Amino acid sequence: MRKQAQKEGRVIFYGDESSFLLNPLKQRSYSPVGKTQHLPLWDKGFKSYMVCAAISEKGQLVYTHQKKPYDGEASVEFLKVLIKQTDIPVTLIWDGASIHHCKIVQEFLETLPEGRLLLVKQPSYSPELNASEQVWNYLKNVIMKNQVFPTVKKLGRKLKQILREFKNKKSIIKKFFENPDVAFY
């Protein structure tokens, strides 16, 4: 895939979506002896904020975000944002979720010039092959670990800030492609 993309002058992106919960992902932390750290958990409804993102080997990060789960229409909006980021043809590798290959996505692809956007389905049950999974791991387990948000609005505001800043950290994004589990086609 990589050699073919280079030959065709295409840029490869890996993409996926993820949800961020109000309740934190608890991580090991340190506190003074005898002062156990407590993180409040109050959201039993698992309210979340959604992000869809794609990364390239050159360190590009393209994303959209919303309060509700992604569907076919939201996938198309993400694809529009993605292709606006570059003038060259794009290959997007993402999983086989129905929202990635549904009728509305197919109809959108038919409106594009031939070869402008190629969607490639990664093998089933293999998230470890997708470099964009490293984005979620980094955001949830490094940047946002042990953070609690009282409302989805505050979580969304914080995520927007983090994503704007993270977009400029090309060296970190490039390293996600060095993960031994990631299969760079």
C-alpha cells in the first residue's frame, strides 16, 4: 500500500473515532503517605464527547468532534475536512465500522474526482494495526489521565484545546508510526 501510494502521489492517513467519558481513566498516581487520592465518579450514564481523527506519517492530525456518536453523515463531514487539508489524493485506512462504508459515504465518494479519496478497510478485529489508536491512548492515558469533568460541555471545551495544541506536536504523531504493532501497509 505504501509503495503504491508513493507511486500514485498519495498521502496515507490512518483514522478512527473515539469517545471520551466524563469520568476519568484512573491511572496510578502518587500522593503523600496517609493521604489517599480520590477521584470523584458521578456519571453513571456514561456521557461522552466524540472525536474522529486521522494522522499521517508526516505528523499531520486532522479531526472533527461532536457531542453525539458518529454516524454516516458525521463520517462524511469528517472526510470533507480531511480532503481539504491537502491538495494531493488521500488514502484513508480505517476499520470496517458500518458508518465508514455506509450508503451516504459511498454517495459522497461518487461526487469526488476519481482517485481523490481512497478508503481502505483494515483487517477485522485489529485495532493495534491502526496508528490512530495511538492518538487515543496518548490523549486518554497521558494528557488527560485522572482528569474529571462535571459536564460534557467542559469536557468538550478541554478536548478542543488539547486537540488544537496536539495538532502542532508533529514529532509525537510521527512516533505513533514507530509502534511495533502498527502495520504500515
